[in-house]
Amino acid sequence: MIDMNATQTAPAMEKTVAAFKAKLRRMDAYNHALGVMHYDSKTAMPRGGAQDLGRALEVLSEESYKMGVEPAFRALMQEILDNREQVDYVTRREAEEGMEDLERMEKIPMEEYVAYQVACNEAVNVWKTAKETNDFALFAPHLQKLLDFKRRFAGYWDASKAPYDVLLDRYEKGVTMETLDAFFSSLREKLVPLIKAIAQKGPAVDDAFAHRSFPVHMQRLLSDYAMEVMTIDRNCCGIGETEHPFTTSFSKHDVRITTHYYENEFLSSLYSVIHEGGHALYELHTGDALIGSPLAGGASMGIHESQSRFYENIIGRSEPFITHIYPQIQRLNPEQFQNVSAHQMYLAANVSQPSLIRTEADELTYCFHIMIRYELEKRLIDGSLQVAELPGEWNSLYKEYLGIEVPSDTLGVLQDSHWSGGSFGYFPSYALGSAYGAQILASMEKDLPVWELVGRGELTPIVDWLTERIYRYGRLLKPRELLQNACGADFDPAYYVEYLKNKFTEVYGL
């Protein structure tokens, strides 16, 4: 394990380090303000405020850019890197990551960077309207604009690589299309037979009871309870409501999760809260030495998603967890669940069948939703798929991969918010995160009686285990180093396949 206090700053470097830290605090303040504005735009801001917000984002983004590339900032980082043995470990890593970010940012002309931030703000608001009105054509020009930005940015960052490989690396260092093609091919080969066997077997349970009315105000109480069981500190973590659930972290003392409530689909909001709660636990347990540092937060989106998917599926959809929380579900809605056992609830939470919506997909078929988006992103970025062709191709792949017809763009190509925020290359992180989570579980089970703890609702030892090996390091360590820390081995997707096969064979009695 890495000792974050293994080295101390030499007296000769104290002045330089102090000046560097002051710069970081100023940059963090701007990023905090920008983060609050983005969060507000997705949760509380009236639609009419979008234009004014855009003007404010333009000013603050420009100032943030200038701070990030100013020569004085570079000089401080270079001095630290030239004398890396004379500074503490955290400062050294801050300078390394900061220099990497600076070199990446300065390759983008400032006017393009600012224009991109404004374009994202505009696109998010148009996407909301397009989704509500089933009007992809409304969103299409904004999507094209963001694609053009991302292609150019990829060229600025590394013109020697395929643009999509460059974008993938931004979310998961070292991951390429070659890596993902092999990963997804393996999943298809090994999971399709299981999915077909389940389809032939038929439903594990009649889950109609899970789709009856569960008043929203009662669902909010269930969200509070789920966060309590997960040991989430509500003094430092709030919950809001939005069209598409997400998590924002301003610091380890201010993390915001969101969900979306549907009266007749209470499991949707419950598992959104548990998913986002997994992200929150990561952020809430970052080491104190990283507060205000660019190293705070997750090492990569794959590692971050490993935690959200770990809590949502591996813990949250397990029979011990559901058995523990089920009495509270019954108390909140006794009429709906008076004749339903905890085991029936467990089976309902693990029904596997092809579906339209990624965020509501079952654990087994979920990776196919990611494969579809991955295939489309690759082609959008290399130009072999035009934006106007996207809905038709989306619908075609859902028919090919999942065997279902897509009835509308609202339930199809417009369902996710990621592309409206310019997040091309993000989606594969969900599949990688799921696979990381299964491997982490196998390692954790060697040290802890995981399922006994979950059955008693005692998740603190699990959070502590993850904090010691992953959370506290923030971005100090690379994804591969964190997996080594947690598992003592490099990434191996076989754990994920084995986990899914074992679980769903048991659920469906195959």
C-alpha cells in the first residue's frame, strides 16, 4: 500500500509548494462554482434561465482556462517536478497530474474551450426538450456540434491515434478500441447462451407486484432509508431530483446525488439511489490530504463505476440485502406487499429480460446496452455514421442485440444525457466498472464475511475495506494500481462472467 505521508517537503521547496497550493485553491474555487452551476442547471434551474447561465459559464470558463494554462502555474509545476525528491508525495502527484492536464488544455485554443462549455449547456437543455417531445431532429444539430468539437479536441491531444482511442483514454487510461472489442466479444460469446436459456425457461417470478403504485412521497422515505443503510453521511450528501440521475462532488464534505421517481416503478428510483450512493461513498471517503486537490475524486470512470455498480447490483440486488431492507419496504407500502415474500422481492429485483432503457436494464443484459452505445460512438467519431442516421441505427442494433423494437426516440436514442454533455467514450466505463466490481468482490470475500454483514445491514466494514484499498487514494494511483491494491492482480474479466453465470443460473434454476 502507498503511504501518502512517506515523504516530506524539504525547506528549500516550501515557498514553491505554498505558491503552487495557492494556485490549486483558486482553481478549485472556480471549478466549485462551475460545478454548482452545472448541478443547478440539471435540478432546479427553470428552462428560461439557460441563456443567462450560458453567459455566466462563458465568463467563468474563460477565467478557469486562463488559470489552468498560465506560464506562472507551469513554472511552479516544472520546478516541483525538477525537484520531485524534495517534495511530499501528494504534491508531486498533483504536479504530475496538473502538468498533464495543462498540456492537454493548452492544446485547445481558449475560444474553442469556452465555446464548447457554452455548447454543452445549450445541448443539455435542448436534449431535455427533445426527449420530452420525441423530437430527435431538434437535438441533432447540437449533437453534431459537440461531435465536431470532440473530433477536433482528439486531434489536438494526439493526432497520431484514432480519435475515439484518444477519447476513451480520457475516461480510462490505457483502454483502446482493441481492448474493448476483445472484452465485448468475450461477453457476447459467453453470455448470449445464458440469456437464451433464461428466455426458454420463462419468468422466475410474476413481478406484477413491483409495478403497482408506490406513492412518490413514500419512495423519498425509502431513498433516505437506503442511504442510511449504505452508511452515507447525510450531513455531507444531499439528494435531488432530475431527469437523468447523476452524482456531483464539490468536495468530500459536499456530494450531491440525484434520482428520478416513477410512481409505478419504485425499483427504478431505489436502484438509482443505491447506484449514485456508490459514487457518493467513493467521494465521501477520499483522503483528507486531497481536499481541494485535483487528485480528489475517482481515479477513472471505470473505477468510479465499479463502485456504483458494486453497490447497485452486487450488494443491492443480493438476497441478503433485499431481505434486510424488505421490512421497511413493507412498512412504507403494506397494501402492495402484504402477500409478497422477501424471496419473491429478490427474484423480482433480478428479473432478466431484454428491455428498452439502459438504467433499468437487468444485470445480465445491461452490458448489451453498453455494447450498442460503444458501437455507435465509434462510428459517430470516425464519421462512418452520420447524426441523421443515428436513430435508425440505434433501433437496428436494439433489434439485433436484444431482440426488441424501439417505439420512439424518447425511449431510444434520446434516453441518455451523456452525449448532450459531450461525454463520448464514457459508456464503456459502465461495463468495465461492472467487471472490476466482480473482481473486487472475489478479493473482498477472502477478508470479510461479506454476505453475513450485508444480511445484518452492517456495511461499515465493507466501506472501510474499500476505503483502505481504493477510496482514500483519489487520483493518486492509476486504475491498474488500485486493482492491484484491492485484488493483488491485474484486471481479469473472467470474474465478471463467472459471477453472472453463477447468480442467474441460481435465480432461474438452470
